[in-house]
Amino acid sequence: MRIFFFIIFALLAAPLAAQSNSVLNRLSRTDIGSSIQIFAYFDNFPEFTHHLSGKRLDITLNHTSTAPTLLQPASDEIIIKALTLPQSDSLTLSFFFRYVPQEFQISKSVANTLIIDIEPGNKFTRTFKELSSQLGSVTVLNRRYETYPLPPVSSPYSDDWRSFIAYFETDVSIKPNMSFYLPTFPLIRLILPEAIDVQTIIPKEIVTFVEKNLWFEAISSIQRELRESQRRDTQKYLALTHAELLLRLGNFEAAQKQLTTLKNTFSGQQIGVLANYTLCTLLANNNDPYSADFELRDILNQLPNSHHLKPHVLISLSETALASGQLNRAQSYLELDSLIFPPELEKYLQLRMADVLYAKGKEIDAYRAYLEVQDSLDLTNYSYSLSGFCSSLYAQEQYQKSAQCYQRLTEVTTEPEQAALSMYRSVTSMINQRGGLGAAEQIAEALKQVISRYPETEAAIRSSLKQTDLCYLQDETCADSAQQTYRALAEISVNRSTREEAYFKEALLYHLTDKNDRAIELLMTMLRNFRSGSVRPHAETLLVRLLPNELDRLLSDKNYIKAIALAQQNRNYFENGWFDSRLLENLGLAYEQLEIYQEALHIFLYLRGVTGVEEKERLYLDLTRISHAKGDNYLVEDFSSEYFYNYPNGLYHDEILFYRTDSLYAQGLVVQALELLPEPLPDTIKYKYLAAAIHYQKNDYVQAIGLLLPIWNNAGTLPEDQLFIMADSFKKLGRSEESRQFFSLTKDIQRFRDYSLFQLAGLSSIVGNEIQALSHLQKISDSAINVQMQRLARQEIEFQQLAENL
């Protein structure tokens, strides 16, 4: 909705001729529904003619001039230009439209106002009219349908917030280090020519030692073979196998030195390529998958599809791509159609494909892939994959199996943080398996074990959080201590999602224990600090649910300042249209109560813009009343003119007319105010007070008294202004006794004191009470505010003293 888009229009032409008897004071504009209304305000209504020619509307005002400075509607997408063109004895208002108007009407309203009501055209107007003429008589309904975003209902817990504590879980990310693939011993079999049997190079006893994990014995044997060998080809194979054994033993530093030497010495040869490949597996297993990935891609480009090493390189590349987050590339290596993987690699192929699916969030597909591979591979040797399998079981709500899986993962994972989270996850599997409350003692003991075994870890904080959840769910008297625990856990946790969850659960307990003001305060802080996260939608949903009732409570308690501050802090929800108009109206009224009229006007203007045409009427009353209280007579005139034009028989006609009339009276336009007084006068106190004031200003003292005296006789009191009107009206009518009665009341009102005392002095003199008259005059002489009245009083005192001395 637009209202009063003004620009200052400075008159460049010479002033109109002296015989102009009408002045255009102001132009204003408002949009109602699909129409535009322009209001032109004159001191006296002129004769006029109008002419519409295509996109231009000219209104010629006879014997009319403009005020020195005229405010004029600015151009926009509908009215592209507006001009005020003075002529010798007239004034022309010209409006240029972007499209030919569909309809327009010019009429006169109250108080010398010209209304131009325009139904603007659009780029389809001509086509529509042509179509209408072809269809015959068609009734066109001009409606504007407006839609607003609905409040977020994104939390499944909004109908039972207690269930959030029972069932909500933030994601737990358990990512043990990946155990990178290394082909079976010995690696040299992948590059030996077919004519050479591996057993002729690697003695069987070394293979036996490897099979039994007797690494030191295997290394001693290979070293002896190196010393005794005389053939250079055999030595290089033995040297690579020696480096391989060091790698499998875990002596990475020694293995790296030997592999680097072999890679550089035999660069471009098969032994050099295999040494480089082995070195890549070493780098990957030592937390450098990026360097390994770079080298493996170079190796891949050197190998033909028929090479025995190539499928193994692809498996390794899928792992390094997976470890570095390049999931699509990892999948592409595993789905390479141009290469047939040997049977021994099929199980690894399936395993890494399951890992890729899990990493992509395809939990159901990952679950099925893990099931297919778990019989052919012992997943306890692949903690990264085991973690994915456990998580897929958890996602499929197979909690008994996931509990067992996470227990196995806890045993084989070497990183304490990951093992702790795995142990915690096994407990939550037990909780979910038993519906959250069963086997309480067993679950409580398991949570304690996580905390004691892995103190100061994320898993320990999560376990404490879950302990607090269970305490409240089993015994609601835990609420106070739970609130404190949630806050403490939120402040010590370094994990963002855990902090967010703990803060929200604290706020949620405030709500569940009827401390909504504290809940709102914490929710607002939390939403400022956590701009994203899995808990945010639930926190926002709860806040939007709580705010209207809290604002209503504050407003009903007349705590307007706090209500307005709360609304301002959550302004975005109002701007999104998530609260109904009733709440906004109440806030507007709160601003009015605090005499913050500009903000009140903003709210009601906004409501007028988003409310249906039929529902706007009451808002005009609010806008006019607030403008009147603000003392903005122009706005009172604008809103009342619009109201009377749009609602000629409106429900609030008398009330809005009162503000219009009182605004004219406040400007000293008594004649115009008198003309607007309705007949008969509405039977309300405020109308009678206003009418009495107007009649008093027009020297119609009988009418003024006739309006006020019944109220005085009935209530025994009147406002200060009306008391003075009564006193002075009786005085002007020569009714001394009644005048004396009311001036006796107004003499204690500071702004009427001097005049009232002076009149009382005169009335006392009339009845011969000169002593009292002198007393009144002396008071004026001693402490009058009005200097002229003080001078008159002193002159009167001097005159009386002179008369006494004669």
C-alpha cells in the first residue's frame, strides 16, 4: 500500500491573476484495492472541467491558484508524470498514465475536496476490452488477492514439545580413520613376468611368517636373502618386498625411505611404479590422502588396462577420493566399465561402493550394500566401513543390531574421540530399542561408563545431556536441576550442534514449566547465535507459537514498553506476515497509549495495505484518531476525506467526523467546523464539548450553555475548558450568579486564573462587595501571568483607592 509519495513541487510560473478566488492547498494520493484515489484540497471549491485523451487526463480549475508550495504525488509505474500548469485565470492539473485508464470518476467530497478515482490500465487492458466486446455483456469484478507466508510448522514436536526431549537427536558423526587397501603379500606378484614364479624369489618360509603375522622373523629372512642374492633383478624385488614388510609391520619411516629410493632408482620401470604405488598406500595410511591421490592418478595414466596392478590402483584411488570428499569421482572409479576387476577384488569393490553410498547420504542403498559384503569381509578390520554399517543399521531402526555393531566399533577404533562416540551411540541404540524409558538402570549405568571412560569428550557431554533428558522424562520434578544442567553443558561443549540442542532444551523446559518469558528470551538469544542447524527450525517454531500469547499478556497488563520492545526484536516475523492482524492492531494501540504516534501510524498504514477492501473501514478510524492525537491536521483531513468517499454510510462516520471537525476547530477554522457539526448532534459527551466550544467561539452562548449545563447538573463536574466556557458564557449573558459560581472554579486553573479573578472582581463590585473585589484584584496585581491583565488590575486598584480618597 502506498500513501503520500510526495515530491516538493516549486512553482516556476508567475502567480495567477488577482481575481483567483480558490486556492489549491494540497494533493495527496492513496491506493484502495485496485484503484487509485487522488485528493485535491481547496480553501473554496472551484468550478472545473475535465478531459481524458488517451493516456493523459487534464482537469481545468477555474479562478484557481496554488499555495506557495504544493506537495504533489510522485511519478511511479502507474502515473509517470503529474504537472500543475497555471494559466491566466485558471489552473490545470495534468496526469500522464503509463496505460490508458480503464475507468475514472471525479467527484466532490466534504470540506472542499475534489476526488479523482482512477481504475488504472495495464498492458492487457486493450486486449481485455476487445475480448469483452466479443463476449458481450460481462461483469468484471476487480479483486486483489494477496497471499502471505504461513508461520513455520516445520517441527513435528509442536503438538507435544515434551516428545522433543524424548526422541530428538542431533546427528552424530563417527568417522574413524580409513584403513587403506593394500594388496595381499607379496606385492611383486603384480609386476613379475609370467615366466617367473614368485616362489623362486620369495621363499615359502617368509610367506608362512607373514600368514602367522611373524613380521620380525619375515624381515630377518628377507634381509638374509638380500645379503645372499647375487642377481640384480632378484635384489630389486627382494628390496621392494623388504620395504613392504616394514610397511605392514608399521615401521613407516624406514619403509618410506626404502620405497622413495626404489621409486627414484627405477623410475620408468615396473619396479619403480610398484614402489610408487606402495608409497602412496603408506602416505594415505598416514593421513595424507591428497598427496597419495595425486600420485595414484599419475600411476593410473601409466598403466594399460591389461596390467595386473591397474584394478588395485583403482581401488586405492576410490579410497583416496572418498577420504578427500570427492564422492562422485570415487564412485566413477568403482563403476569403470572398461576394466574387469579380478574376483579377489570384488569384495573390496562392493565395500567401497557401500562407503560411497553412505557418504552420499543414501542410507537405504548403503544398508543393502553393506549386507551384501559383510559375509565376505570382516568389517572389524575396516573401522571406517564398520561405522557406516552401524549408522545404516541405526537409520533403519534396527537398534538391537546397531547396539551390537557400535560395541564392536568401540573395541576396534583406535581414536579415543571416535571410540567414545561409538560407545555413546550403542547406548542410544539401547534407549531407542526400549522406547526411551525401559531398563532405566542399565541405560543409566551405560551412560556413566561413557562419561567415566572418556571424560571431557563430546560423547561424555552428549551422555550427560541424555542423562538429563531421562531424569526429566522419568520425574518432572527434575525440571529445575535439568535447566541448570542444560545451561552448563551448553557452555562447556565445543560441538556446535550439542550446544544448540542443550540451549533449546533449557528453553523448552522453561516453556513446559510455564516460564514462557524466560523461554522467549533464551530462544531469541539462541536464534541470534545459531543461524543454521538442525535445532533452529524447532526453536523458531516454538518462538512463533509463544510470542503472540506473551505479547497479549504484556498488553493486557498495560506493559506497553516491554511489549513493543519484544515486538521490535522479532520484527522479521511480523514482516513475514506470520502473525494475524489482531496482534498488530494491539501493538499499534500500545504505541498510541505511549503517545508514540508515528510508529502507531506505520502499523495501521501497513495493515490497511495488507487487509481486504471490506476490512479496511475500522482502520480508517484508528488512523484518523491517531493523526488527531498527533496533531497532524493534514493527515486527519486526508484520512477522513478518504473514509467519507469510500464509506459514505460507514459505521464510523460520526466518530471520524468528530476528529475532522475538532481538527478544523484546532486550526481556528471555526466557521468550517460549525458547518460540519452533524444535525442532530450525536448523543456523546465529546461531541457536546466540541459543539459547545464552537458555539462559544461564534458568540452563541445560549447554545454553549444548553449543551454543557445538563452534563454539569448530572455529573457535578466538567473539564477545565468547559468550566471556563460556562463561566464566560453566563457572564456574557449577564447571568451574574451562575457566572460567579463557575469563575470561582476556574480561578484555581492557572491558564484561566487571571481572567477569572478579574471577572470575579467585577461581579463582586456589582453586588457592592468592594473588599472582595479588591482582594481579587490584588491577587492579580501580585502574581499575574498575563501582563496586560496585571496592568488592568493595578489600574482598577488605583481607581478604587482614588475614589475612596475623594
